[in-house]
Amino acid sequence: VAKDLGIDLTALRQRGVRILDNGRTQYFAVHGQTGHLVTAQRIDREQLCRLAEKCVLRCEVTVEGEM
């Protein structure tokens, strides 16, 4: 995430980077030491998508301040 946004890790922590999911469960997070997008918890495909052939989880990355 840090690399894709073009900011260093210090700025990433200071700018209040957040991952927003569409549901109540937070599936993704930004790792504070590496700036990588990581899973925040176990993702159970059968529970989320059941009979769907393609399972997609959407999220948004928000950053405080100007880019």
C-alpha cells in the first residue's frame, strides 16, 4: 500500500491510513512495519460466497491529507 501510494512508512503511519470494508467484519489491514495489505483475520470463502463461482471482497484505502 505504501509503495502504491508513493509514500514512505513513516508517512503511512502518520497519515491515518485505513482500510474500509463494505460489511461489519474487517477482513483487511495495513501492516504497520511493512506497509503491506494483509488479512486481518481468517476469511471463510464458503461462508461469504456460498454458491458463487467467483468470490470478490472489495475494500477501500483512505488516507488523511492531500496526495
